[in-house]
Amino acid sequence: MYVRDAKNRDEAWLLDAIEQLGLDDVAFRSRDYVIAVDEESGDRAGFGRLRLHRGDEGDENRIELTGIGVLPEWRGRGVGAHVVERLVDTAAADRFETVYVLTDQPEYLTQFGFERVDTDDLPEALSDRLAEKREFLGGDVVGLRLAVDDFEMPDRFREAFKAAEPAEAADDATESPEDFGIDPDSATYKYDTGR
């Protein structure tokens, strides 16, 4: 398992996965994403992106981690943690000292060192974005921030990621007459041969 930058060929998959997970795709650009990929099968497991918010004159630019998602069969395997780590590392390489996240699941990110930010203390561009996300996801969205040097990866996520395998999918492929609203005990068929 590894995390890489998204490529143009990943765009359709990303859009499908974003829709499947109910994430927002505002200002979508596939080149802003990173993707977690299984080395052996090539299956994509999770993704996330950095979104730049340009400051007004005199204000500095801010960077937001957003669109972070892990496919259901890959959850609990450290995929999301490694996507977040790659995004924080990329932000640090781009000389950002602080990254922000607007999320309805703050508990997940606080384990990496993210801290809650009052709405009044968010930079203007991010407080505007917070209002958008609350409209999209509901009122439980909060702002978090992290100094990039303070990111911490719990060991359990490193170990889980090393041996990550997708969960076995339930075999729901077998269809029965009941799936189509047919009562097999009382149904008659037009071409019944009596056998």
C-alpha cells in the first residue's frame, strides 16, 4: 500500500468515489488529490486533496485538507491516516506552516494533533468555506488546524497500513425470485411446461 499523486486517468474514479461517499467536489481538480493504492492489485483505496485559499492583499494564503475519503472495504486499515500524512507533508513542502480542515468528524483528526478552532478565529476564506460545508453536510462541521511539524502518526495506523487488505465483500450476487417480487409457491408462468 502506498499514497501517490493523482493522475489524469484517476479523474473518473475520483468523481465516482466522491459521489459514492457523499463528499463535496467544489472546485474539483484531479491534480490536487493524492490516492492510496494497493501495490499488488492496483486497487485504489482512499484519497484526499489540498485546496489553496488565496488571501486578500496583505493576507497570507491558507491551505485546507478536504475531500478525504476511504472506500468502505478499506476502512480501519490506516489508509485515511496515510492520506492525511501525505497531504500534511505536501503542505509542508509547499512552505505552509499550518493546515486547516473543516469536518463533521473531528475525533478522527484530533488523534493526529489537529486542534479545534473557533469559527471567529478562522481566516476569512475558511470561515466562508465553513458556511458552505455546513450547508452541504449539516451544522455539525467544525474547523480544525495543525502546525505541520506537530503531525503525529499513531503506530497502530502504520502497522495496519503495512498489511492492508480490503474487507471481504458479502456475496449478494445470488438473486432469488423474491428479489423480483415473485412468490415462487404461487406463481404461474406463461411458458410453463408442467415439468
